[in-house]
Amino acid sequence: MRLKYIKHFFGAGLLSICLICTVLFFSACARDTNQQVFGVWWWNHSLGEEYLDFAKAQGVNEIYFCDDEFEDASDFIKKAKSENIKVFWLIGDYRWLRSHEDLYSELERYINYNEANPNAKFDGIHLDIEPHQDGAFDEERVQLITSLIRIADYLNKNYSYIHFDFDLPFWLEDEINFDGVTKPAFAHILDRADRIFLMSYRDTAENMLDVSSAELEYAKQINKPVILGVETAESEEGDNITYFEEGKTYLNEQLNLLKTELPSNSGISIHHMSSWYNLKK
């Protein structure tokens, strides 16, 4: 009787251990699939394969690919996805803030492309609509920012099955009343978008986090991702905007610091592919 009890005890113990190991294994897998975003804006769709090889070697897992006429989209998406890299359609025009119809036409083109290319679909749409590019921004700031929120609201209500990202400057913190609710502009947009990408263009990890603090805090409250943008192109706005002067080695040091400070559902995106590739060491 005692031997039977001991066998039963150890049998149950082994079963428990196996169950615990299984749970830990699948938990680890789940963590792996929830990796931080490391993306890149890809403005030139005709770049050669060496650029994709470079992106893969750097650990890129998302690309925001600008190809207005879908000339190279199908082949590019297939190659990227074979490397487990997601591809989003990168489009944008500040004039859409005054007339939304052209944007909605673009959405139909996107839908038609994805339906016609089941093996080379985009993973979503990455919108670069910048109100401050409008020449009348200083005089019509509230109206133009509100128009961007209205676009986000419309897309969320009418195209909820499509993933939408929005590029935003880090200073878009104007208090805007929309549908009876007053809050910072970025918060209105993040409420409705899948993600926002901040143009947090500074040349240290500390300063990038500093200019993004309000957005990161709000994103944490509503459990939405915020991706911090990194500038690598030469800038007329000042040396502190870009990593162009410092080069790749310093950039990578700062990126590693950023990754340890960001939530697991957020990440980093490099602006842009050509300047990053050609950045000095």
C-alpha cells in the first residue's frame, strides 16, 4: 500500500512538473512573438536588394514602403516576408487635410491591391499626413489638427478591419475639443489609430525619451503602442535633430539604450532607409 502511494505521488509530481515546463515554454514563445518593433521608413521603392539585406542584418521587423503605383510592391513584400519582415503601405499628403476624398480613393486602391495579391499583401497602412506642412498652419493650426483627428476618427469607424499607423511630430500636444471631449491632439489620434509613430528627432536616447514622455505615458494608460522615430538624414534644423553627424556606432549605442527603456509593445523606427544605409560608421 505504501509503495503504491509513493508511485502515485511521484507520478502526480512528474505530471505537475511537465505541465509547469509546458506553460513556461509557451509563455517564453509568447514573449518572443511580442518583440519590440524595429522599423524603417522606405521612401524609395526602387532600392536594390542590398538595402533589404542590410535591414535584415540590423534586426528590422517592419518596413513602411512607399510605392504609389504598386510598381515593385508584390516582389518586395514577398522577399521581405520570407525574412519575417512585415510591410505596411506608406502614403501621405498634407493636402488631404483640406479634402479627404483623395485619401479615401487611395484606401480603395489599397483594398483592391491586397485582394488581387493574396500572397503579397500589405499588413496595413502607414499614414504620413503632417499638418505643419500646410503653408497656412500658423493661422489655421486648430482647424488643420482637428482635420487630422477627423480623418483618424473616420478611418476607425469605417475601416476598422485595416491596420492604421499615424506619423506625428512630438509637439502635437495642442488641447483640442473633438466630439465634446478635450484632450491633447496626439491622444485623440492614438485613441482611434492602431499606433502612432512620433518624430522624436533628437540625437540621444535620453532626449528622445524626454520629448516623447507625454505620449508614452498616455499610451501606457490605454495600452496602445508608440513607436519612436529616429532621424539619420542631414538636417537644416540643427545637429541635435539627427544622428547624421555621429554615425552608426553611436546610433547603435543609443538605440540599445532606448530598447531597454521602452515597453515591449512599443519600439523604434529609423528615418529613413537610404540615409541609414549610407550613414558613416
